[in-house]
Amino acid sequence: MATYLEFIQQNEERDGVRFSWNVWPSSRLEATRMVVPLACLLTPLKERPDLPPVQYEPVLCSRTTCKAILNPLCQVDYRAKLWACNFCFQRNQFPPAYTGISEVNQPAELMPQFSTIEYVIQRGAQSPLIFLYVVDTCLEEDDLQALKESLQMSLSLLPPDALVGLITFGRMVQVHELSCEGISKSYVFRGTKDLTAKQIQDMLGLTKPAMPMQQARPGQPQEQPFVSGRFLQPIHKIDMNLTDLLGELQRDPWPVTQGKRPLRSTGVALSIAVGLLEGTFPNTGARIMLFTGGPPTQGPGMVVGDELKVPIRSWHDIEKDNARFMKKATKHYEMLANRTATNGHCIDIYACALDQTGLLEMKCCANLTGGHMVMGDSFNTSLFKQTFQRIFSKDFNGDFRMAFGATLEVKTSRELKVAGAIGPCVSLNVKGPCVSENELGVGGTSQWKICGLDPTSTLGIYFEVVNQHNAPVPQGGRGAIQFVTQYQHSSTQRRIRVTTIARNWADAQSQLRHIEAAFDQEAAAVLMARLGVFRAESEEGPDVLRWLDRQLIRLCQKFGQYNKEDPTSFRLSDSFSLYPQFMFHLRRSPFLQVFNNSPDESSYYRHHFARQDLTQSLIMIQPILYSYSFQGPPEPVLLDSSSILADRILLMDTFFQIVIYLGETIAQWRKAGYQDMPEYENFKHLLQAPLDDAQEILQARFPMPRYINTEHGGSQARFLLSKVNPSQTHNNLYAWGQETGAPILTDDVSLQVFMDHLKKLAVSSAC
Amino acid sequence: MNVNQSAPPVPPFGQPQPVYTGYHQSSYGGQPGSTAPPTPYGAYNGPVPGYQQTPLPGVSRAPPSSEAPPVSTAQAPCGQAAYGQFGQGDVQNGPSSTVQMQRFPGSQPFGSVPLAPVVSQPTVLQPYGPPPTSAQVTAQLAGMQIGGAVAPALPPVRLGYGPPTSLAPASGSYPNSGLYGSYPQGQAPPLSQAQGHLGAQPPQRSAPPQASGFTSPASGGPPMPSVTGPLLPGQGFGGPSVSQPNHVSSPPPQALPPGTQMTGPPGPPPPMHSSQQPGYQLQQNGSFGPARGPQPNYGSPYPGAPTFGSQPGPPQPLPPKRLDPDAIPSPIQVIEDDRNNRGSEPFVTGVRGQVPPLVTTNFLVKDQGNASPRYIRCTSYNIPCTSDMAKQAQVPLAAVIKPLARLPPEEASPYVVDHGESGPLRCNRCKAYMCPFMQFVEGGRRFQCCFCSCINDVPPQYFQHLDHTGKRVDAYDRPELSLGSYEFLATVDYCKNNKFPSPPAFIFMIDVSYNAIRSGLVRLLCEELKSLLDFLPREGGAEESAIRVGFVTYNKVLHFYNVKSSLAQPQMMVVSDVADMFVPLLDGFLVNVSESRAVITSLLDQIPEMFADTRETETVFAPVIQAGMEALKAAECAGKLFLFHTSLPIAEAPGKLKNRDDRKLINTDKEKTLFQPQTGAYQTLAKECVAQGCSVDLFLFPNQYVDVATLSVVPQLTGGSVYKYACFQVENDQERFLSDLRRDVQKVVGFDAVMRVRTSTGIRAVDFFGAFYMSNTTDVELAGLDGDKTVTVEFKHDDRLNEESGALLQCALLYTSCAGQRRLRIHNLALNCCTQLADLYRNCETDTLINYMAKFAYRGVLNSPVKTVRDTLITQCAQILACYRKNCASPSSAGQLILPECMKLLPVYLNCVLKSDVLQPGAEVTTDDRAYVRQLVTSMDVAETNVFFYPRLLPLTKSPIESATEPPAVRASEERLSNGDIYLLENGLNLFLWVGASVQQGVVQSLFSVSSFSQITSGLSVLPVLDNPLSKKVRGLIDSLRAQRSRYMKLIVVKQEDKLEMLFKHFLVEDKSLSGGASYVDFLCHMHKEIRQLLS
């Protein structure tokens, strides 16, 4: 089966696609019996250093309902200069430019290695990227200072022709005019009053003043940039000005009396930011970057009142339906998010505070628009600073790793329909022949809008096999799917990336082995997890868990080898062997468990889970644990309490946290200062090794994980203890005896117990 | 009474005083009886319209008037025709009628006619100055009485205006006045009578007067004396002596005039006595046969008016005939007399019920227990004990209070008393503050409240023994026990929210719309503010002002500025949400000037640049005030907004206004809407401002209608000021604007003030006029109060007063000083009470009365048609005078107009009020102007109303250049102008330099630096700075006049016969006005008629 692993890997490398099943059951009925739906994780902009974009436009199928793009799977009649669409079988003429086409002279899109190809569209005006900073000024002095520095730093990272804008808010919302000399000028809005886009534009003078100017100068096209120019300026023009402006930012001057929270008008600020871009640059790549240091406390979108004695809502309050502002606030932000998405802009949220900041309510802003969500304790931490810096990282071509205003269209061959997508996208509500009636995730459409995405943004896309059982696919038949992603590249080019994939059909009854062997359990785990998390957003936690459990049991029943009613006889093949373990950790993960997490944290975790690629997602589900010792090189060990040993150093990566844990003995040694003694240099190296490895991870990860360096008995050790499988607890400590690890004080079931139950249920005929 | 008695050394006068039998002439008496004047009047009413018409012609005929003189007979026919209406008069006076006719034309001429006298006056005056000797006076008096023969004693009454009769003749002139339908009537009859008299009486009169030594009895010689006689007595010292001198002088004048003609002489005297006597005489004259004579004269004078030189000629004919303007009470004379008599000695306030010197007199005040008249002036210092009396007299009982009045440097400002934590000592029941009138009893352990008689305990720390007179031993050590005005430091109980206030703030809010930029206003203002901010008001010897400043600019959005000292550059914050105004910043908006100087300077440098290219023409208004108020609220302080605004706020926002100017509404029932605000929004806003202690000063620079009536609502209710600079242009108006601005910014202001007037039992403050807001019936809330603002308070009886204990007023003003100190300023005033109406009339102050009446009327126009308001005023005035005549004057013929000495100027002043722009607008007066003036007058003090309604007209070239003193004023009438002279006219708002057509070339050269009259630029607003005595003197005089007024008066040079002269003539208030206002003479006749109607 190694071949399948290679195949999967190769496909991922080339197309950025991982399917749960790489051989497809050929009928609807069989497909549903497979338990795990036919689905894929698609990374639309997966970095392909080896893939230079072609400088012409794609050739489309002429059938208006199809418009599939010419791809290597199409049958081509070189003599007649015709090609047949592999989705609708329409025969199409090649365009005039392709007259020279022949078997030996093929355009790139017909070559098999170009199953993924990128076109550059030359048409249309290129509009610069837009970065609109929305900055909370209700911060502690040092926080604000750090934020200001980060922002100033970011100016040097922006593309020089990018437009920048600045909105600050506290009790009031200020839209800063960047063009003026001398006096810095800003438009101020009350933080308690929501305004329509029209009102905002009126008040900012974006509408009326335009009139006289239009009369004044005939050049219409220049109109818009000029008008909005007061608020959005090319960075190279106002670099100094904006730097000074940021430098002079004061903390919100309104007094905050004892026992109160500062009044923070996040809702209105965002609304204005959205309204401003909506009026000036609709449908161009723009990023609204919200930096906030606390919860919105007034106006539309307020999450908590300003009385400190009333704490911000917790999961407990929400369950008790006791979060009085939540629904209204959520509605406000959803409305904003939808407007933003409609305009193709995205919203980033950088929330740094010790308490919650209302991410729960605001999450949709980032989720629906493909924006980033970053949560930290303070702006004055490397976590924020480096994360923020990394947003402006560049790829091997020197382009920013960001793209805007993307539209993802999915085309399927007839046996398939698309059921939905889960990821940082919104539906474009495009109905078509390939849209399934059943929805998984965001469905009912064949197109989605992803306003902001980067090379790692990954969507889960779910399909439904619609081929009826009685209409078998011809032997050796292949199903095809085409992903068409149109987007604005960070170089401001419009580009289209087309990925066309095909998989074999197999009859589940006769060829179950094939199908089984082609199961991608990692992808399946992530895809199922996404479904679960998606459900968790709207359903009660226990229901989701129950659903997950049922799916797992059904899968085991379907693909396990066992004798009825004999749990000990239960076996799973290699391609399924890890799956139950993923599910075990998923059940314990913060994506589904809200215990010990604030609503904000849950939202934050879920946000990232829904957009990271497969590898990262898996880390999130099941953290990686490395062990360092004098016994040998570092080795991955079981995420189990038995791995916690006194003479080991552990490095755990949960995606969100990097934990370095010194075992009891090691900690004592370090305390004793052996590492400083020349004769114990090896100990010093041992201590250094995980640090270096952690650094490596930190370098690559976005967002920056929380970096925790702790030791046995340290309070921060809880991050580790809460993740490992509690194979030893206070309940069974003595049973397990002397040899290993640390007991975990928990009543959670351990993996062993979980597996026992699973086996029992799987082999039982009851369910 | 006491006072009076003590004052008047001459008992005889006392008698005469009461009776102002201006109209000695029995003739009148006869008339009424015989002719049944009333009826005739009625008849006249009909004719009135006719009159009006006539006036017009009169105007046109002005020149003809001159004709009149030539052929009295010739005119006669015409006159008849005209008089036909008059009918009655005609019967006897077929001829007379003709005379009248002449007068008609003359009426206009009158203006000019007076000139002649005027001219004579000056000359006369000089000589007379010395003449006044008591002996003469008495002699005259005697003579007068005699002359008065008719009503021997009565006539003596000061102003006995024989003239009434003369009025009749005057009436002839009245026709011109047209507007006064009634006048003509009155006049007509009088004329007839007069004439009738003329025939017979002239001799009589002349006889008595002559006796007095008037050579030209006919003219007014006789009347003169009689008038003076009475006057003197009435007034006590000053009055009489002055008048006497006049009389005395009168003879001499005669002598002078004689040169001219027989009649001439009489003419002159009047001028001399410009005040009463002359008037008197004139009147008589008028009534007498002279009527005819005068007419012709008038005719001539009329034309002559322009050319004084001609005067002599015309005067001759003049004097005899109609009511001689010089014979009627002259404000100038009264003012001069008062100056001479009372200007030299300090006014000591120790005695209850003393009438202070006139506002036009310079005097020092020594506070010995009553508030200085600079703080409080009353309409009467002796008030009736019962409401019945008060009703009968109809004299309004009012006090004009200026709590924070500025004092001359020689007088100390009120002491500040600090009673520590216990705060000021007050009566437990009525809460009156400790004052010199409180009675300590029981050896000083208790005190009895002088207002409510409640007995209160004296707190131990305040205890002090009493001396043998029952006075506290420490009375003279404590200001609150010995002075009329003093201040207490307030405790925290007196502060809003029980928190000591923070220092107030000034916010400058500048319109930066297209108009403001284009006119150069913004640049000018910003430049000025840079230096002006160094002169914010500060308290005592404080080094720098505690006041913080903030800046806002606006067009249809508002721009706030952060000028925090730590910033390198100011920051602008734009608020576009004008529908829901708020303050975008707190810290850095209001700053200390010295700390943020660099930033502020930078801001003021940049504002004009930033908006230099603006094309925004729309503005908002209410949101601007709202913003300022919110800013103060956010800063938790009181303060003042300085708004510089240019146009009607038509941008979409609260308080948006539409142009509703409609001149067609004038003289309709809807006219009042022009004075009312368009929307109630501003009242609501003003209330909020008051609650916050936010006063609003509004500087308007309109190019067209801006609806001052609405825009001024907030300033009005918040104790602010409104300044208006129509068609502002930097070159022409900058000095005026900057001067006003400087003064306004620098003046000391009390913020967040509450004023309460407490009175002793028996009277109660019932009505208040001024710039303030009242949420209940007793507390006057003033968001801001400066030293120029006045509150007029009217009192009514609610019980009997006691003659012995008098009536007490205590005005307590709680305010926050410029430094943020909470203080109480207390003014106490004790008044006498009387059971005799005569005492009331003897202790009145006409200037104050006019102040009250003007304010009353100006408020009336908000609710009633202007005509009603005017009629009400006339009626009230008539009732006052009739009551006097009926109850106080010694019996005399009804034909005599008898005025109380203290009120002899009431008619002339009232006439000025009636013909003011608000009550009788001319064609050139805009709706905005009227609203503006209406608003201004509301908070004027007595001195301001005095000069506002009766402008000062100063001849510049009459007195020697060397004399350092201000030249004596002349009466505001065209006939007083000599075309060979130059005059200055000021009314507190306007300043004119009138240049006669035949002024000496040398004078022109030395003043204007041009060689001839024709080269003088009309409308010039600045005199060239020349190094010669005349130029220096004139410029010095102008400067000193400006210094006296709270607003800068822009100079306008008016050349005789120039079109600008129309503007100037508008201020010659003794003449008929183009808009239909009656001349003084006409109005006096009308008054007389009214009075007689009341009496009969």
C-alpha cells in the first residue's frame, strides 16, 4: 500500500488536494455506507515553486452551464482542432490562437503534469492592495506603545504601492485623513451609533464632494482613488506621515473611572472600516486589520457592559442563555462580515488581552472573509509581534503570501455533486447541475468566495456520489473534479488557478479492498473533524460527540475485521489503524470540548482548525510529543502520560502551544546548575536541543504558538498534562505500578478505555 | 419728600414744582371748554389720513416750506385746503389755517427751523453759563408764575408747557409727522385755540413773561419763565437753578437774536434754555398768535436749515408762531444741568431713597450702605405704599440691575467676605443674606431679618456686642454690615453637584465656509487670536488666566482641534454626525494657553491655509453650540463659546433654518413672527447650555438674511452677546470687529450664575428682562454674566409697604469667577415709601423708566402687533403724566401740559423709543437689524439706553480747539446743525461725523487732509492722522467716545447733502423720521392730547 501513500503524497504536492477516498465507490448507496463522506481538503493556493503561471487566459467549455476549463483529461482531436469537455462532453473548437496545436505541440494545460495550472489574466485595471488598520486605543501604555511600533514596522513591510488607511477607536472612532500636511486630520464618529454605509460615506465626504470635483476634472476614472485618497494613501507617499501619526497616537483620553472598563467602540469602528472600503474600493483586495485589546463595551456589537463587576460571558452563561449581548453582537458582526465578504474584503482580528475580547461574537468577521484571527495576552509579546510580522512574509518569488477576493468554483463529472465546503469562505449561491441537495458545511452552491487566503488556507470540500446503483460506472471509469480559483494575487494580478483531478470508480461490493486501501485516514480524520467542529458551532457539544462516536463505530463496523460479539477479535487494517486514535484526541480537543476554555478561546481554536492544512490540522487534533534524553537522539513518543519521565525532556507541539517540559530529575539538575559546569556540557546540550527544535517550529508556524518552557511540577505543566492520554490517573496509579510517568488527575477516559469500548460497540450487533 | 425738601432750598419752588403747567395758557383752558377739543379731536382722527398725506407733500415741499414764509397768505389757501380736514381750527383761523399750511411744509422744515435756535443757543449758552443766578431764577419764577397767571401757581411748574397751545400750532407741523394720525388732530385744535389766543393772549403772556424780563414775550419769553419756575421747584436744586439760568439767559439770547429780529430774540432764548423754559415759551408762543409768525419763519428756516447762515433771517419769522422746539424740555439741558449740579460731589449712598445723578453725569460713588447706582438704578426711589397708588400712578416700579458692573478706577470693587466653612450668614426663613439693614436685637444674640422680619439666632462665631445705638460694634469692620455691595465666598453647598467648580473655559468656534474665508474673516480672526489669548480675563493679581481655551472650526461639519502641549502639531478631528453632536476628544481640547502656545499658534497659522480653497457654502449652527456645550460638559466646567458665523444655517442638521424674511409682514399681525425664533430647537438647546453654565457669544458676519431672531436665541438665554457685522470686509470692518472681540474676550465674566432678588414684604419681583433664562419665577439663571449685562426687574405690590421702614431690595448673585471661585455678590438698596403720589413723581428717574419701558415694549413685540405695543406705551406714558397732572400738579387749565420735573424728558425719550427701528422700522432697516437691536436693548443698562435712544450730537468746531473738555452736546435735530460746522453723533452703536457743506476750508484741510469739501470721501471710516490741533482733538474725542461704550463704534463720515446723510438723519430723533416717526414737537402735542383725554 505504500504506493497509495506515495500517490496521496504526490497528489498533495502537485494539486494541494487530499481526498478521504482515493478510489471512489461508484454508487450513492455504497458511498453512504462508507461512513466517511467522499471529500477532500483543498489548498487552493498551495505553493508551487515549480509552477510558473502561464500568461494567457484559459480556454472554456462553450456550454454556458459548464464552462469547464480545458485540462489534461479532455479528449482532443488535434486534426479537427476540437476538444471534448470531460465534464459535459460538449465538443468545443479551439480558439484561433491554438491553430498550431498538435500531439507534439501541446499547450501546457493539456499536459498531465499540469493538472494544476495557473493563468494570469491581463484584462482589467489592477488595483493596489489595501490595508486598513483599525486600532484600539483603550490599551495600557506599554501595550499601545508596542502596538504602535509593530504597526510602524509593518509599514516597511507593505508593498510600496499599497494603499493604507488608519482608523482608531476607543470611546469614539476616528478615521484618519492621511493626505494632509501639517495638521493631522481625522473624522470622528460616536461609538454608540451604528451608521449605514451611505451615512458613513456622506459623513466622510466621500459622496458629495466628489460631485464638484467631477465637474472640475473630466478624468472620471481618476475620480475614485482621488476621493478616497484622503483616507487611503499609497504607502510610499505617506510613509513618514503615517509613521508620525502612529507615533503620536494617544491612549483614549476619556477617563475610565474605577470599576469600569474603558468604553470601546469596536462594533462601530469595524462598521466604519467596512463602510469606508465598501464605498471606495468594492471588489478589490483589501484587508481590514483590527487590533483590539479588550471587549467592545458600547454601541452596536458590544459584548459586555462597562461595569467591571459584571464579567464577560462564559460558556456557562451561554449555556444558561445568560449572555445578554451575545446574540445582538453576533448579529451585528455577521452582518458586517457578510457585507465585507460581498465586497471581497477581509477582516483580520488581532486580539491581545488577558481577558476575553469578544472573539466569539466577532469570529465570523474573520471566518467568513478569510481573515486572520490572532489571540494573545498582550501586544507587547513576541507572540503578537512575530505573528504580525509573519503576515507580511514573502514567498520565493518575493511576493506576499496573501491573495484576495478569490472565487472558488467546483465542477464535477456527472456521477458527483458537490455538497458543501468548510473553511474561510462564504457561499456565492451559485446553483448549477453539480450542486447537491444535501448540504455538508456551506452548501447549496458550486462557488464560494474566499476574500483572503494564503498558501496554507485549506478548505474541506464535500461531495456526494449521485450515481445510482443500477447505473454502474463502466469499468475503469474515472470521475473528475475541477477546482477553479480566481483570485487577486498579491502582485495585484488577477489569476486563475485550475486544478483538475480524476479518481477511479470502484464497485464497493466487488472491490471494497481497493477502496479500503485507498482510504486516507489522515484526511478523513481532518475532514470528519471539520464536520464535527462545523456542527459544534450550531449544536450542543454532547450531540456532536455522540455523532462523531456513531460515525466512528459505524466505520469500524464497516471496515473492521472481527467476530461478532468478540471485542478481542477486532482488528483494523493499516489504512484505518490510526483513525480511532485521532477521534479519541479530537474528542478531547478544545475544538469540541469547551470545558476550561473561554468562548473566545474556543472560537479562536476553531477558527484555525477550519483553515489550516492537513498536517497542521492533525497536529491540532493530536499534538506531537518528542522526547529528549541521554539515551539517544530525540524521538517521537506516545502522547501519553507514560511518556512523562523524570529523566526526559519533552517537547510538545499542539499547534497553538509549544511546550518544553523538563522531567523531574532534569529540572533538579538544571536547578543545581550542572549545565553551567564544563564537565556537564552534554547536559547543556540536552537542554538546548528542544529549544532549538522549538525555535524551528516557531519560525514556520503562523500564528506564532504560545511558547511555554516549564518543568515538572510547574504550573504551566498543565498544558502538557491536559493533552496527554491519561493512561495513568489517580484511579489506576497503583495498578500501574512503579515504572512510568506521571499520573494525571482526571476522570477522563484514557485511550485504552476508549478503544475497549469502541471494540465492544463495533463488534456488538446491537447497533 | 424728605430728600426733596432738604434739597430744594427754595420752598416756593416746591409748590411750583408739582405743577408742570407747561401750558399756562389759560387760552387752552379756554379752548377746551369752548371748542370742546375732545370732539374736535375725534373729528380729526378722521382727517388723520389726510394728514399723513399732507406730510408727504410736506416733504416734497420742504423747499416750498421756504416759500411758505414768503407768502403766508398765499399758502393759506393751500393750507386751508389741507386744513379743510382740520375743520375746527379753520373756523376761527381761516387765516391761521393758512399759517398752518405753511407749517406743514414747515414741519419738515421744523427740523431745520430748530437749527436756527440751536445756532443761537450755543452762543447764548456761553453767556448764560454764568448768568444763572438764583436771584434771577426766583425772579423769573415769579415772573413765570405771573405769566402763568392763568394758573399762577401751576404754571410755575417746571415744564408747564404753555406750548400745548403752542402745540396746536405745532400741530401744523405735525402733519408732517403724518404717522401720528392723532397728532394732527391734537394739533389742529390747539392751533385754532392757539390762534385764538394769539389774538388775545399774546399780550397776556408776553406781559407776564416780559415782566420777567423777556423782551420778546411773544416768542416764549413768558412761557420760559413760567416753565423754569416750576421746573426749578420741582427738581429741587439742580432743576431750578439750571432752568433758571436758562431763563436768565433767555433774555440775553433775546438780546442777541434781537439783532436778527424781534421774533428772533425769543427764538434764541429757547435754545439757551434748551431745556424747559424755552420749550415752554415756545409752546406758548405757538399757542399764541405767534403761530403765524413762526410759520413763515419756519418756512424760511426750513430751507434755511441747510444753510445756517440764512437762519437769522428766518428765525425772525419763526419764533412767534408755533411750538418752539427750544421751548420744550431739552434732554441736553437736563443732562448739562445734572452734570453741573451733581457731577462735582461724590454720591454718598448712605441715605435711603436718594435719587442718584443721571447716568450721563460723571460722579463718584461712596458706598455707605446702599448699592451704587452703577449696580442698581430704580425707576423711582420713593415707591407708593399701596398697590392702589401704584396702579393709579402707572409708574412702573423697576430696578435695572447690573450685578457685575465695572467701576471706575477710583471706586473699589466689592470686598470679598470669607465666612469660612459656615458660609454666609442668612435669614433662616427667607434666606436673605446678612446686610446692613438687618437689626441686631437681644444684645446682639439675635437678628431680625429686614426682609421678612424673622428673628434668627446669631451663630456664636459671629456674635458681637452692640453699642448704645443698637449697632454692632464691629459694624464698620464688616463689609456685610456697612456696605451696600460686597461678596461672600461661597461654600461647597453653593456649588453644582456639591463640587467646587473647575476654572471655566473659552471655546472659539469659527465658521470656515466659503463666505468666511473669502471675506478674510478667518485669517484676520486667527491672526488676532494669537495675541488675544494672552489677555484672557484673570482674577485679581493672578499671573495668568485660569481659563482654558479650545478651538473648533466648522462649515457643515465640525472640526475639533487637539492642541495638547505635548503634540508637535495640532490634530484636527472632524465630526460629520451633526444630527447627533458629540465631542470627539477630551484631553487636549481645552488647554492652558501658555502651556500649549506653540501648538495653538501653529493651529491658528494653519486654519486659514487649510480652508483656503474651500468651496463649502453651507453651514450648521445648532450643532456647533451643542458641541461647545458638550465639550464643557465633558470637561465638567462652565465657560463661554465665541461663535463666528456667517450665514443662514441651511445644511441638513438640527436647527436648520429657512429664509423666511418677509417685509410684507411689517405692520401686520404677523409681524411678531419676525422676532420669534423659527424653531423651538434653539430654546431647548439654550436650556441645556444654561444647565451647563455655557454662555454663547455670537459674532455674525452676514451678507444677507441670517435670521438673527433665531440665531440669537441661545446667546440671549445664556447671557451672551450678539455682534453683527453686515457685509463684513476686512478693510472696512476689521478695526471694529477686532476691538469688539478684544473687549469681549477680555471682559470679566461670571459663569454659571443664579441671581435672586429679594424684597421686603409688600413688594415682590415679578418680571425680569434681560439676557438670561428662568426655569421658575424667581431665579434668574445666567450661564454667563459680564460687566455689561443688565437685568431689569419689575416689582409689584403684594401688600402694603410701610413709610417708616421703606422698601429694601437685595440682589444676590451666585457665580463662578474667572478663576473658578464660587462667589456670592450681594447688592442692597433701600428705597423710600410714600403715601403721597407727589413723592413718587419727585423721585423718579426717567432714564431708568425708559430703559424699562423699552425693554417691556421690545419684549411685547414678540407677542403683540407692533402697533399695539406702541399704543400701550403711549397710553401708559399718558396715564403716568395724567395722574401727575391730576394728583400732584396744582390746578391749572387743561390746556397746559404739565410735566413732573423728573419726567419732563419722558415724552421726548418715549418718542425715541417709539420710533426706534424695532417699533417703527424704516424701509432700509432689515429684519435682521431689528431683531439684532431688539436683542441688544434687552440687556442694556440705563446709560446705554439713554444714548441709544437719544443720540449725542456734538459740535466739533464750535468750541475753541484748545478746550480740553468734551463740547456740549446739542439736540438731535437737523435744525441744530449748522452747515458751517462739523458734528459727531453717537448712540453707542454708531458714530457719524457730519460735515456741513460750507465748512471752512481750513477745517477740512486740517481734518481730512483734502483741500475742499467736495474732495472728502463720503463714507470714510477713518480720519487721517494729522498733526494739527483740530485733527488731534477730533480723533481724541472719537477715541474717548469709543472708550465709553461697550461696543466699538465705526466711524462714518457723512457729508451734508450726500446720500449717506439719510442714514445720519435717521438718528436725529427730534425730527420726524422718514419711516413716519413723529418729531418731538408733534409727539409732545400728541401726548398732551392724550393726557387731556384722560383727564377729561
